Amino acid sequence: MESILFFLLLAAISFIFNRKRGTNQQEHREHRMPPPVAKPIQTYHDEVEETVKPIQQVFPELTKARNLKEAAEILVTRAQPTVNEKQEELQRKLEELKAEEEKRRLQAIKIKQVNQNIKNEQVPEFHFQANDILKGIVMSEVLGPPRALRPYEKIKRS
């Protein structure tokens, strides 16, 4: 009876110490690995606020316009140089693309000519007789390495 009480007491004490050790281990793990930090999510509304500016900030000259016609003329005169630059840039790109296209067309023509030349070349025809094939097999045995240097393959039997 006393031995059972001794074992129960020992089990209770070890349970208490193990529980304290387990909490210390959990705290130690928490110190080792910090919790993941979520990045803030940027919404569409935030992006719109950053990109859209009042027209008075973009075109301060418009505040000087007296009527809508003057405002339109100011906008057109300001936008005209950028439109001309874009047209010139697009024209240059178009010319580069046309030159590239012509270069590729010439390459395609050359490739077609080479292919036609290859097709036009005559392929030699081989005329074999049964006797010629037998002679080839015999000559390969005579001219090849000796049979002692070519051991038989081992056959695995299951």
C-alpha cells in the first residue's frame, strides 16, 4: 500500500515538473520564431488617390483662361509638341520594323533557295545483292576485334 502511494506521489511530482518544463519550452520556441508579419494590403482606392491630381495642379495655366475656348486652346498648344514627338517616334519605329521585315524576307528567300537546291541534288542509289551483304558480314568478322576480346553476354535467368 505504501509503495502505491509512493508511486502516485512520484507521478504527481514528475507531472508538475514536466508541465513547467513544457511551458518553458513553448516560451523558448516563441522566442526563436517570431510570428509572421502581414504586409499591409494596398487597395485600388489608395492608388487612385495617388495618381489623380486636380487639373489646376497639372495645368496651372488653365486658371488664367477666361472661357472654355481659351482653355481648350491652352490644352491643345501644350499637348501639340508631345503629340508631334510621339508621331515622330512611331514613324521611326515603323521604318525600323519595315527594314527588319525586308531583312527577314530576304532570309526566307535564301532559305527557300537552299531547300530547293537540296531537293534538286540527286541522292545516290545503292544496289545490293544478297551475296554483297554476306560478304560484308564476313569482312566485319575478319577485320573486327578477335572473339576472345568480345565475351558473350551473360544471360540472366529468372
